[in-house]
Amino acid sequence: MSSQIFPSDVQQSLDLVGIFVFALSGGLLAVRKNMDIFGICVLAEVTALGGGVMRDLVIGATPVAAFTNLGYFLTPLVAGLVVFFLHPEVERINRAVQTLDALGLGLFCVTGTAKAHDYGLGAVAAIALGMVTAAGGGVMRDVLAGEIPSLLRWDREIYAVPALVGSALVVVLIGLDRLTAATGTAAALTAFVLRMLALKYGWRAPRAWHRNGSRTSEE
Amino acid sequence: MSSQIFPSDVQQSLDLVGIFVFALSGGLLAVRKNMDIFGICVLAEVTALGGGVMRDLVIGATPVAAFTNLGYFLTPLVAGLVVFFLHPEVERINRAVQTLDALGLGLFCVTGTAKAHDYGLGAVAAIALGMVTAAGGGVMRDVLAGEIPSLLRWDREIYAVPALVGSALVVVLIGLDRLTAATGTAAALTAFVLRMLALKYGWRAPRAWHRNGSRTSEE
Amino acid sequence: MSSQIFPSDVQQSLDLVGIFVFALSGGLLAVRKNMDIFGICVLAEVTALGGGVMRDLVIGATPVAAFTNLGYFLTPLVAGLVVFFLHPEVERINRAVQTLDALGLGLFCVTGTAKAHDYGLGAVAAIALGMVTAAGGGVMRDVLAGEIPSLLRWDREIYAVPALVGSALVVVLIGLDRLTAATGTAAALTAFVLRMLALKYGWRAPRAWHRNGSRTSEE
């Protein structure tokens, strides 16, 4: 199936890196929420695989990939154990984790869009599912931890817009019949760079205007 | 497929109206929660399409309709933008939005039940899925916004019971082989009128009895 | 299909008992959260059937069993009504409810693992889905009630580990070609006994170490 933009072993390696760093972010939130080792591993699994599971359910690709590829399932457990034993160290390299998370974001929006397209979805739906693949796990992580998803909060740097750009580039490339390992990588890197710039310069999306006396609490 | 109770273009128009007003309610909650433009659009999408997605996943109708029909996907984005730019005006016509939301409730419980029946589900399951179609998006909206779903709260006017009545009428009509555009409309209007009466007269469902000294906190 | 470890009528009876007690726990939480009769029934349904629905969606067994088996759907409603009318009595026999809940845990991790294996999933994925079947409904219950899932909290007795042991035993039995009604029951009882011991002796899972001055709030 053509969702394999990259040679299969390269794809697998990239997927595992993305899954690992997403899982780290889930495990770290679990530690901050004072969860036990089991909660850390569950939140690592959900964060790393949740977006891909949502995509596979929506397009009908069952059994979902997260449960048929052993590496996909075991990697978050490893990340959970790393966080369990080394969380102060992982927190300290938070900057590096954010960078890797941005790489995961770029990679998953590209592969998610390509897979959705392979299953016959149209351009807009494929873009949406690319974003779901990249950001859905983080939403599930926050809901399980009892927080409003950071994706939806105005006071966080933009996360979905970089994924949107990466996914849209993939759709354009498919339309031009130019989706290759090289151009797919370029699309992923574009999303990655946008996310890093958003973090560096504090880019945020606008809120709705609260005019003449409406409530302006900062929540 | 016979889930098309109405001529296909009428069905499509009715669906889009229902999706639009559901999306408005999602967008308004996002504004109240101080979310940014992206959060507004995500909550609009989830509220408008969440119930139908749940139904399609449960019956195995994949890829789900919300991602294969471009109009279904774009309509909530338009509603999100309307809320972003005009939310004080939309709040001001809240009464009209509630009326349209009740229309969406009536419509979706009818079409959801019919679609579930088409996929071979029994009467009770089809009724349940009609209710899920009508109310599921609102539940997802509230969970993402960090609130207990208003559907479950005792201090809100009944919402699911009107959907239950509408869905049950559809199952009876199917059993009698009398489900047509006219009778389907009548079922939807019954649910609509019940919901409007519940709003007007403050109908609420009973809570469990807190007897002799048990906790009676108002939550 | 070989997921029928037990004769079909025995399986059905055991399933209904498990569903009933899971539904009681959902209904009781709804009462504590001051929900109305409808909220009680919704939380009973979600708690009892949510885990199985998640498993069926992931493996692609649609329409999901919870909506094709009338008894599965009606049992939680009965439990919801029992809680509505008799919740002080049900609270008073909380110890008995916990025992029954542990039985449900043991049963569902065994049948969930067996069903996942029947659908072609590997050993690790089948174990994971056994745990999802047993514990997923409780997670959905807590999210809908606005709480952090008790499964993830460090201050609750271990719940998932007994399910993990039961599921792993089933996979070993399948590997040895020894999964029968007798050995399946033994696996379920092992999980049940572990859960009861955890409750009796307050077994909890460890949290990540908060070293030298990191935050140690008890949340």
C-alpha cells in the first residue's frame, strides 16, 4: 500500500522514534499528576498511539495498527519505564523532548494523511485525519489526566496549525503525484520547523473578541 | 440504502442545518472557555459530528460519513468562524439557537435510528444509536471542555428523553412498514416539540432519593 | 468461534452477571455525583459495556456485541433502576459489590483476551485488549463523571495488574492449546483472588520517585 512513503524499515524506525517521544510526554504528565507506574504506562500508551488508533477506526483499518505491530505497543512501555526511573532527568531535558515531540508531530501528520488517502478519503478528510493522527493522542492524554486539552487552550503555542500545513502539503504532493521519501520528508520538516518557531516566538492563535464589557477572565 | 427517509437532497440540506446549529453550540462553549480560534473550530466539529461518528463506528460503517462527505466536514468550520467573529450576537439569539438545536436533536435521532436499522441492528439497539447520534456530540463537547456532560446533570432540562421518543417512533414506524418522509418528519417534530416544552416548563428528570440524612449537596 | 470458552449459555450467564455488577458501580458513582435517573442509566451502560465496545472497535468486530445482544444492553438498565430506587441499600452492601466487581474483572479479562486472539491478534495485543475489556468501562465512567480514572490513581488498590495476570494466563493456555472451561475459570479466579487480596491488604503500585526537593503534593 502506498502509505509507505519511506522504505519500510526507515518508516518503522521513524514511527518508533515518534511514538517514543510522544510516550515520554504522556509519562511526564502522569508523574506530574502523581500517578503510579501503571498510570504512567497507560498515559504513555494512550499519548503515543491514541491518534493513530482514532485514524484507523475512522477509516476502518481494523484491527488497528497499534495492536498488530508489537514494536508500536512495546515502545511506549519502555518510555514509561524511562520516565518512572529517570523523570527528573527527563524533565531537565524538556527542551530536547519538545524538539523530539515536534519531530513526531511532523512525521505523524505526514504518514497519517498518506494512510487516510490510501483508504480512499478525499483531500480535506485526509488533512483532518493527518491532524488527528498527530494531535489526537495528546488530547486523549489530557482528558484522562483531567485537564482541558492543551491543543484547545489559547495560552499554549500553536500545535495543530503546523500539523495542518504538513498535512496540506502531503495532499498537494499526492495531487501532483510527487509524494516521495524526499518530498514527504520536506513536508514533515516544514511542520517541524513551524512548531519550533511557534515555541521560540510564542506564537498563539487568536481568541474570539470579548467586546464592551463581556467577560474577560483569563480562565 | 433505505436510511434515506427523505429525497437525498432534502436529507442533505436537513443534515447540514442540524450540523450547523450543533456546531454553533460547540463554538459558543469554546468561547466561554476562553479557547482560541482553533479550539472553537475543533469543538464545533466534535459537537456537530461526534454523535454520527460514534454511531458509524459502532455499526461498522467505515470510513465514517463525517469524513467522506465534504459538506459535513466544512459546515462546522463555517459555524466556528461565525462564532469567532459574531459570538456576542450568537449569544444574544441564544433562544433561536436552542430552537434550532432542538430541531437538530429531532432530525438526528430519526436519521440515526433509521441508519442503525439499515445496518441490521435490532429495535432497542437502533433506538439507543438514534439517541447516541443526537446526543453523543454534545457529550464529547462537554468532556473536551472539562465539564460533566450536561446530558447527565440533574439541573438541566431533559434532552435525551425527547430523542428517545423520536427514536422509538421510528422503530415503530419501521415495524409497521410506514416510515416515509411524512411520518419520519412527524417523529422528528415530536422530539422537537417535547424538547421545546421541556425548555419552556423546566422539565427535569428525577434524582435518586437521598433518604434520612444521606448527603444532599447540590453538587 | 473459539472465544466461547464456556458452553454458550454458561458464557451468557457469566457475562450478564459481570455486566450487572459493573453497571452497579457506574450507577452508584452517578448517584454520588447527584445525576438524575437518566444519568444513572447512561453511566451504568457505559461502565458495563464500554470496555467490550472498545475491544470490538479495535479488532473490527462490528456491529459491536453490546448492540447486537439485547440482554447485554438491557441488563445495565435494570442495574440502573436498582441503584435509583435502592442506592442506600446498594451502598451498604458495597463490600459485596466490590467482590462481584472483582469477579467481573476476572471474567472479562479472560473472555476479552480470548476474543482478541480469535480475531488474529498476537499475544501482547491480546493481553492488552483483555485488560481494556475489563477496565475500559471504568475509565469511561470516571471521565464522564469528571474524575481522573481511579485506574490511574496511585491511591487506589491495584486493579489492572490482576487483569494483566489473568489475561497473560489465557495467552499461555492458548499457546499450550489448553484453554478450556476449567482452565479459563482458573485464570479468571486467579485475577479475582489477586484483586480481593489487593483490596484486603491495600496493595498499591509505586509512584515515580520524587527526589531531592521535587514536588510531593498528594494531589
